[in-house]
Amino acid sequence: MDRRNFLKAIALAGAAFSIKETEAMTMLTQKFSGPAAKDKYDLVNWIFYTEFFLEIQNSQVRPGWDLVEKICEFFYTNRTFYCNALQVSGQNSFSEYFNEVMHPLILVHYEDIFKDDPDKDFFATFFADAFRVVITRWLLEGSKISPEEFIKK
């Protein structure tokens, strides 16, 4: 099992970790050259950051719906993992982290639309929320259509 799949398995292993399990997880993630995770939410956020966010930053994503399609493709490919992650809400949850990460990405990706608008932060937050809600619904309802079809609708 490679490091990422190992860390995903840890993150999916139940709703709560005991102190002893969290300490063991921290030692194991350090052993596998990963970050020292404070809790499973931190671990899930790190997985998303390393698997998606760093990749999207380094890729040539075209303006328009290409960014959202890439997000949908990523979640579709990893739907079991992210269905679990997106069902958790509240402080330090993946849903909260997704918005934090998407806000600056949306500002940069749609810079030509927002460039002179004094409310660009409001719109970036609005779109991050909207993308999260609609993608969560699509995944939790079984993602019955492909990411390409989903974006077209």
C-alpha cells in the first residue's frame, strides 16, 4: 500500500480517533514522510491539498468551466473517500477547508471577471459555497452522471 492510500485508509477509519490512535497516526504519518496530522480532519485536508490543489495550481486550466470540471473529475475518481469527508460539517471539516482553498483559486481563475469589482471576495466566497454544495449533492446522490455531463447541466 503506498503512502497516500495508507493515509486515506487512516482518515476513513471511523468517526473519531482516541488520543492513543491519534498519536499512532501522527507517528505513522511522520514515518511515511507526511505531515504530523493533528486529527483526521487535518489529514483529509492535507490529502486534498497534495492530491488536488497542488496539481491544479501547476496545470494549465482554461478559463470558464474547466476548473469546476477538474474538481468534479477529481471528486468522481475519489468519490468514496470524499463522500465520507463531505458528510462531516463544522469546525475543521473538509467542507470548511474546501471553501478556504477554493476562494483564492476562484479569485485567480476568474480574475478577468472580478478584476475591478469591489465585491470580488463576496463573489469568490459565493462561488466556492455554490460549487461545494452542488458537488456534494451530486456525489452523495450517487454521482449517477459523469463529471462532463454534470458540468453541461
